[in-house]
Amino acid sequence: MDPTARLTGALEGLPEPISGLLLAPPGAHWEVRVAGGECRVGLSLGWPGAGSAAALRARVETVVVAQGLALADFRVGSRIAAHAVQPGLSPLPRVRNVIAVGSGKGGVGKSTTAVNLALALQRLGARVGILDADVYGPSVPAMLGLSGRPESPDDKSIEPLRAFGVEAMSIGLLVDQDTPMIWRGPMATSALTQLFADTRWGDLDYLLVDLPPGTGDIQLTLAQKIPVAGAVIVTTPQEIATLDARKALKMFGKVNVPVLGIVENMAVHVCGNCGHAEHLFGQGGGEAMARQYGVPLLGSLPLDLSIREQGDAGAPVVAAAPDSAPAQAYLAAAQAMAAHLAARPRAAIPIASSLA
């Protein structure tokens, strides 16, 4: 076999360090050049890979040496494409991938997870936005430390606000903080579609939609009118939480939205004084659910005081303490989520962007 083809085949058998997915098409593409006992290798990832470049180089070098070659040069980059959405819908021209973040019930830390996943994707090198779809209890502005009203340059559309490099929009930015949204379902769903369509989103690789709890009108409108490339289910390990999370997972399946994986929140608490680890909400619930439905467990996030404190202060832990253990857990979950999306079929007319 040609040495270039042999080396390419060996590299495509490598697992990605975070998600475990094979580094092969459609999610990853190799460019290999072999000459005179040396090789130059380029890797194009379908997700932001800034967090795993060093680990990837070490794995590539091991494969190269096993082939009797020397690695003269290795480069890794990202090319994020638009992925297939529900039948009858198409991705927005400037928003490549909409990812819904849902849960079957409240109180599992879904909004905190959505915000930190968005910040993690941005930190990994992607262009990211977040849409707060919980019109009755919007919490994204407070978590991102946002205030003030968005501007409308043409009295028809609105400019998203920005925080920590992420674009954001929420009904909470358009009404007073203490104003209750006493709306029937049609009004709430109309507000969601307007926020999505009338916001002047920038050139985004990912737009995360923080859904309200449950499987009601908002979720149905999202599935029918908004092009969604994938969904993430947030749960705690507790059995009562996974029972409701299963309903959310099945709902996405019925409306042709692929579930990219499950994020298990509040999985373990480590005492700051003695280091004792305790599973306050049970153990393994998210993993068991993922195994039952054949979807990935994207990550198990800790029950950590800093996550709550930073969220309340308007500076989420991924932005405020990016090197901390909780932030690293969010970064790993975000990278796994994006890698699993990259393995999905692309949109009929792919829209790609190169990242440095």
C-alpha cells in the first residue's frame, strides 16, 4: 500500500481525546504528505479543537513513528459546517448550527449549563450566541451580567448584546426585571420566534437555545419553526430527574431533532475542607440513561459552590475561572457535544468557516 494511504488510514483510526469519536470523515479530515522518511500532517476538525491540540499531536506522533516515519510538521484547525436540521427547514445563512438545551424539569441547572457551554465553545475558538427561550423565567441576562435594552437600527430588528465574547438575546432584556410575563401559550411562542428571527445575529458557528423546563408549547414551536441541528439534555443523577429527562429526550426524537448527548449536572460534591467526594443526588443516573437510549454522556459536572457564586455574580465559572476543575468539565462537555454534532450529516448546502 502507498505509504501516504497507509498512514492516513492509521490516523483515521485514532480516537478524539475528549469525545472518543474516531478522527475520520465526516467529522475530521486528514491531509498527509510523505517524502524521504518524513511526513507533514494536517488535520481539519469539524468542531473547535483548540483545547486538544497538544494531545492530538502526541497521538499523531505515536502513529507516525510506528509507521517508521518522522513527523516534520503537524497542524490542526477547525472548519465548522452547517448540519442537517428538521425536514422542511434550512439553517439560517449566518447561524450554522442551532443547539437546543433542554430538560424535563426545572431545578437541574439547565440555564447554568447552557451559559457555561456557550462560553466554553467560545473559549475553544468558535463564534457563539445564546438565546434565552424561557420567556416566563429568563435568567441568562443575570448570569451573563447583562443590562440595558438592545438597540434597533431599523425599528424592525434588534442587536444582540455581548458578554465574554458571546452574543445573547432574551425577553429579560426587553422588559423590566420584575415584570411577570402573564402570557398564554401562543403569545409565548410568538415571542420566541420573534426573538430568534428578528435578532441581528452575527456570523455564528453555534447558537445555543436555553429552553424552559418541560415539553410544552415553546419546545413544540422550536421543533416546528426553528432549524435545530441537535439537542442536549441536562439532568441530575437523581432518579426523579432522569424520569422527566427521558420525556424530553423522547420528545426530541418524535420531532426529528437528534439528541447529541446528555449532560449530568451536580454529579458529585467534593468538600473544600477535607476533599471527601459525595454523590448528593445519587450516582450514575445520567450514565444509565445514556446507555439505555444509546446516546453519549457528554460529561458529568460537579456540584461546586463556585459555579453558583459566579453565576449569581454575572461572571460564569468558565469565564471567571477558566483553569478551575468545574470550568474544565464544561470545556470537555462542550467539545464532546460539538464533536458529536460534527459526526452528523451536513446540511444540503453546507456553510463552513475556518478558524485559526
